[in-house]
Amino acid sequence: MTTASAKTSEKDEARQGCVPALRVLVVDDQAMVRGALAALLDLEDDLDVVGQAGNGREAIEILDQQASDVVLLDVEMPIMDGITTCEAIRSRFPGVRVLMLTTFGRPGYVQRALDAGAAGFIVKDAPSEQLAEAVRRIARGERVIDPVLAVKTLTRGSSSLTDRELEVLRCVAEGGTIADIATHIGLGSGTVRNHISSAMAKTGARTRAEAVRIATESGWM
């Protein structure tokens, strides 16, 4: 049985005289998932996991202190979600490549991630070797998108909902009444109703709740 220290030594020896390993930062709010992903990637001779973070804010703080080549970034996280974090990383650290990772195969997430500057998007149940290869490919400047998600994205298309309609639907999802929503976003109750009606028409929903569900499952919000 090989000890952890022995594995590290073997890894270092394998790298001598070769191109430096790619530095990877793993960001996921689930500690067990984050640890497993980091352990799998760190087994690769040409990959070095240099840090782990539980949300986007922590990721930015780590990048301020620790240089990274690739950030493996979960989509759904508290405090600062993956899409917002991706935009921030690409703005502050333009040389860092971002690979989005999610449990949910929602086509709308793909387009939003690409718009935010992500270089790739794959699902968490992808084989470990596929994940490692995706990290290498985006580090080389390529774009990597899960083929099933790519087809779904092309089939479903981009969101037809406006930013205001999405904002209203998010408030609906939180359980607010028309009056609550109107007060929160500074619109009249009639205008809020119009936005909800428009969102329902665009999604083909019969109720507000169904409009929220469709927009969420599509990855539009």
C-alpha cells in the first residue's frame, strides 16, 4: 500500500524536467464533493490542486493570494453563485480559465456560463478522466461543453424572459405577494402583474408557480 507521502514523492519525481503542473482551484459548497474532486484531480501527475473554496467569495480571496491556471467552479452555491463568481474571476484574473461544474443538467446554465466567460461546462457525474482532460483542454485554450447539454441548449434556446421578468419570478419563488414584490423592486402592482403574465405566456405556464419551475429547470434563473 502506497502512503500519501510516497505518492507525493512519486508525483514530484514524475514532474522533474517536465512542464510545470497546472494549478487548479476547486470551488464547491458541498465539502465532501469538493474534497472528492480535489483528491481525484490531485492524483494526476500534471495537475496540482492548490486550493479549495466553499463559495465564490472564498474563491476570489484565494485567487488574490494563490495563482491558479484553472478554477473548477460549481454553479449553485450560497453567498456568491457560480455564474456571478465566473464573471468576477474573468474580470479580475483574465488569465485564469473557468470550468463550470454542476449536478443539474439545465441547458440555460450553459449559455449563462459562457456569457459570463466560462471556457467549459460539464456535469458532476462525468467520469474522473473526462474531468481531468477537460481541465487540460481549457488550459490549452480550448472550449469544452458536455455534448448532451450542448444539444439541449441548442434545442431549448436562450431565455426569452427579460431581466425584469426574471427578477419578478425570483420574488415569486420566494413567496412574495404582488404587493410585496411591487414594494421590493419599486414597481406598481399592475406592472408586476403584467411582468408575471408576460413570463407565463413566454414559458407556456398556466400559473406563476409553473412559470418559476420552468424558468428554474431551464437554468434561466
